[in-house]
Amino acid sequence: MTVAAGVAGVEAVVRSDAALLEGDLAAFLGSVIAAPADASVFGAAVRRSLCGPVADAVGSKVGQAALPAGGAGGVPVRPSMVYWAYRNYRGFPEDGADQGADLAVIRRAAVAVRILLKAAVALDDIQDGSVSRYGEAALHVDHGVPIALNTGSWLINAALRHAGDPAVVDSLLRSVGDGFTGQAVDMSTRSPLTRAELMAAPRDARVGFWESTAALKTGTLFWMPLDAAVAGLRVVEDDRRALDDAMRQLGLASQLFNDLTDFVPELGGANTQEDYDGLSNRVFLELLDSAPFGRQTPDGEEMRSFVLGHPQLNDTLLALAEQAVELKRAAKDAVHQVCRSERSAAYFDLTIERKGHLIDRLHRTLAQRTST
């Protein structure tokens, strides 16, 4: 399906849906963390150890960049894939879509998804030892690891309770389980045993390991919003499977982007060449056949020196960037096949291209570097 006319009108709907989600998120926050109003020691402790950290976690930036502010005095908005599903399967406001019970299900699902993403950020920053996230101090830096752990866990519980609809809750539970599984395997790449096994494995096995981990760890971040939405809307199984596969492809494209920006200061910024202690980076796994370490597992500095000095580094980066672009294109094509209107396709493109354009930019940057 070709996206042609009506994009400006679709963007207005995207912004309206995003504003509705932000309002619902604020209402959720106000309803679930009300602390005792008295001046007791207990009330002060609840405000300090739960209400404050939850508010900080929910107020943090999440994942993909927002769409730019619209018009004078506007604020950036973060579109939701949950609302894209609603627009695709139930229509746009001018179609009279915003009247039935399905919108209530979607509104609760969208809040639950956003809260789960906030929880994932809090826990992931602890596991990775990150001190900042998108220019903000990580939650555990401000509040300590024990409080941040408790906050992330509390948010997961609160999100699942808020979702309400049994089919949505079931989908979200599977997403949470997949995300924790992927994170566990990713963290194992810092352990001596997994590192030794990866060093000894052939390339295809290493790539399979990476793809399986990325599908669970990063792919779930794309899959969770859509699957929760289509579960709540009782979408036909064929469409659900097609969307699942497309989101897996987007997850792999996103993880490739994350891995490659470790080597591209123009896009990686302060995080460039930061995470070399594990063997989860796809670039490392591609180049290990020529590693001089034998069966010994290198430390971060040894791996950094090996990879940055590798004669095939630039060619490998470019090939993986091309793969990321192709994965993104294939995912968009697959989603367009289930889009029920050009407006729906435009809505999806506006939503996904917040990061998609960076994948294209990364490829252009590496192509220019290789040509020189």
C-alpha cells in the first residue's frame, strides 16, 4: 500500500491520541500512588520511598524520540503503537470510531504498555550499570538500587492490574516473561562460561544466539504494544501473526542500530565504544573467527583493541547497516499489507519512523565513511 494523501490530517490524529495517552498516564499516576496525607513517619516514608521514585520513573523519557512539537508553543509527543492498532481496526474520529467500549480497552492497554516500558528502563539501567538515560540520571542513581528495584517491580504489578482486559493482561504477561528471558541471556554474555562458548562457536551459531536474544530483549519492546492492542481488539489470528513477525523484524533492526552506534560517534554520542565487556554486540560476533584469543575470553580492553583495529570492521559495519535498513523496510511492507486504509499506513509510518529515519541515517553515514 502506498501512502499518498492525508498525512497532515493523520498527524493531527496521532498527536490527539498521544495527548490522550499522556492525560491517561497522568490520571493513572495520580490514582495509584496517593500517599497518606498526614504528617506521620509512615506517610513520609511512603512518599519518599515509593511515590517519589514512581513519579520520577514515569516521568522519564522512554525509548524512541518523540515527534517534534507541533505549532507554536506545542510540545513533543510520543505516538503509541497501541493507538495505531485501534485506528487500523476501528477507524479514525471522523469515522465515528471513538464511541464504543473498545476505546476504553485501548486506553487502559496503552497506559499499561507505557508503564511496563518505564519499569523496563529502571531495571535495565541497574543491570547495565548505566548512570544516565537520555541525558537524565538513572533512577537508581537518584534513589539507590534497592528503591529502584522495588519501583520497577511495583510498576510491573501496577501496569498489569491497570490493563484490566484478560486478553490484554495475558499478552502483557507473555511480553514480560519474554523480556526477562532475553535480558537474562544478554547478561550471560558477561559470564566466563557463556563467553567461552561463544568464542568456540561457529559464526552461524553466534548469529543465531544474537538473533534469539535480540528477538526477546528488543523485539519484545516492539511486539508488546501491538500484541496487547490486537488482543484487546480480538483481531483475526492471521493479522496477529503477520504483525508479530513484522515487530520481530523491527526489533532486530533496532538492535542492529544499537550495536552499530557503538562504532559511530555521529549517532552514538557519549555511548560510543562504551559496552565492550560482554559479547552481545553483533559486530563482535561477526569478527570473532579471526580473533587472536584462541579459547581464552578477552576482557573489554582486549576486545576493543581487536575490533577497532580489524581490517574488515568498516565493511562489516556497512553490511550490518544494510541489513538493518532491509529489516525495517520488510517490516513496514508487512504492516502495510494489513493496513485497512492509507491513513492507517500513514499513522504507522509516522509512529515508526521516529527511529526508522535514524537507521537510514546510520546506513548513509557508514556508506560515506566506507567510500572515503
